[in-house]
Amino acid sequence: MTTIPDILIDHDASWLMDIAADAMLIIGADGHVLRANPAAARLFGYTQDEFARLLIEGLIPRRFRATHGDKRAQYAKQPESRTMGALLDIYALRKDGSEFAADVSISPIEGGRVLATVYDITARKQLEAEQKRMIHELEVVNEELKNFAYVVSHDLKAPLRAIGSLADWIAADQKDRLDADGQEHLRLLIQRVRRLDALIDGVLRYSRIGRIHEAVTEVDLNKLLAEVVDMLAPPAGIAITLAQGLPVILAEKTSIQQVLQNLIANAIRYLDKPQGSIVIDCADQGDNWRLSVSDNGPGIETRHFERIFHLFQTLNPRDRVESTGVGLAIVKKIVEQYGGQVWLESTVGQGSTFYFTVPKGATQHPKSNT
């Protein structure tokens, strides 16, 4: 058994107790407080004379006193330096009757005495409680989001499809009975039904990010980008250039595909010049790959740089450029869950470049929402 010699406490190092910032007590074998330093006096509210008349149980709330004597006797049989409070909640009692959460480090001293250092951890406990509360609220919100996604996918899309089918039937079979205004109103109805359907799909995709995972695999960006471009089928007049020798990254393929597909689709959708140009590039930044999608479109004003990454935000009226306002929110959420960043540079009238980073060591699933 390792003990602290009497002389270390009684003489040469006694001044250390007096200047210590932490509350320190010397407890006798019979449980009496033999000495308390100034920090202990401030913490508990007792004077030195008052401490001398106390048993250690006097510094413990009444509900814990009945068992403390037995624990003190057990410790006397097998004393060792250790920290109390690691596996249980400990509370101490001040002179005024108030309690505080505590951690206590105890070390045996020759003669059956114990040196106890008491730490007030009230602030830490409050922070832990707040963190638990926030985690619980987040779990509740995520569960509600799951339920919302289920309701949207099963209870809203079915009647919406029925409306769309009916509108398509009227447009095909009743066309000759409708005047120009009627046909225009029906066209707008069909367009908005499709927009709502796309919006619901976008919300569902957004809600699944971080909750539904697939296997992390090696993703060859050369092959993936070729597949994305082929799927988007850009119209004539838009040239898409892919950098050569793109890397193989470790990621969930579908997530990275969503990011690239949304960025390239946006570039195609908003191009406003007869000859459009989109360039996909990649740069090695040491710990990260930095990918970029550049276009020669209309550009974006600096004041919109943050807003466009928010859910449902668009820069153009939806009747002029069809958009759900979900794509860039999905990009941001996926990239940040991988531990990356997303941003853009743009010049109005000349075009925009969207950047995002992917950590090279991203061999695990992106961070969960919970």
C-alpha cells in the first residue's frame, strides 16, 4: 500500500494545502475532520474551528449517511488512492444546508488518515443534463421526421398521382372542348402537380440523409461522373468536360452521386447562354479531395451565397425555372455529414463554381443525425 508520509502533510508541504485552489480535507481514522484548507472553508462555509467539531458524515446529505460509516470502515481495511463519483453520483452538504454535486479523490495517509480532495462539479452536471435533454429532443425530432416521411410517401403521393393522372386524361381527351385559357390553366395544373411530386421526393431524400446507410466502398469518380452525365442527358449546346485521372474515393456511392447529380443538374438547368460549358474538376488538398463544378451561366450575387443552401430556397420564380429548392440543401447536408465543406464562387453574368471537399480518410459512414 502506498501512503503519503505524515511529514509531507504536517510540515514540508502543509503550505500547499493552504494555497491549493481545490478543497482539501484530512480525515482521521475515526471520521473526524482533522484539517481543512481555505478552499474547503470557502466551498463548505465552515470555519476551521467548526470543521474540527465535524465528522465527515456532517458534510454528506442525510439520505447518504446511514451507509457511509460502513463504507468508511471497508476503506480502512483496504485503503487505496482512487476517485469517487466515477460510477455513481455523489453530493456534498454545505453549512447552509445546500447541496452540490461532487467528485472526491481520496488518498491514504499514515496513521489511518485520509486526504480527500473535493471538486464541485455542479456546472459539469448541469452541462451534462442539458446535453442529455438536447439529445433526447433531437431523437424525438428525428423520430417525428421518420414518421413524417412515412406519411408523405404513403398518404400524400397516392392522391397526388391520382390528380396527375386525371389531369393528363383531361388534357388528352378533352383538349378540343377547352379554349386557350382552359388549356393554359390545365397545363399549369399538371406542371404544379409534377412540381409537388418532385418536392415530396426531395423532402424524402433530405430526410433520409444520415439515417439510411449503404456500404462504404471505393467509388471511381471517373465512372460515376460518366454515369451521372449520361443519366442527365444534357441538351445540345451544353458541353460537359470531365477532368482526367479523377481519384477513387471511399464513400457511400449513392450519397456522392446525389451531390454530383444535384450540382451538375443545377448548372444545366440555369445555363442562359447558347453555348453552355460545365467543367468538373478535382484537386488534392492533402487530407481532402476538393471537387468542383463550374459553369458559364448567369452567376449568383454574393448576398445569396448562404441562402441558396437552405431548404426550399430558389433564386428564380418556379414558373420560369422549374426547381424544388431542395437540391443544394441535400448537397450541403451530405457533404457536412462526411466532415467536408461546401461553398461557391461566382461572378454575375459570367458563371459560378461550386466546391465541396471529401476527407480522404472517410472510410466509415457519414455522421448520423442522432
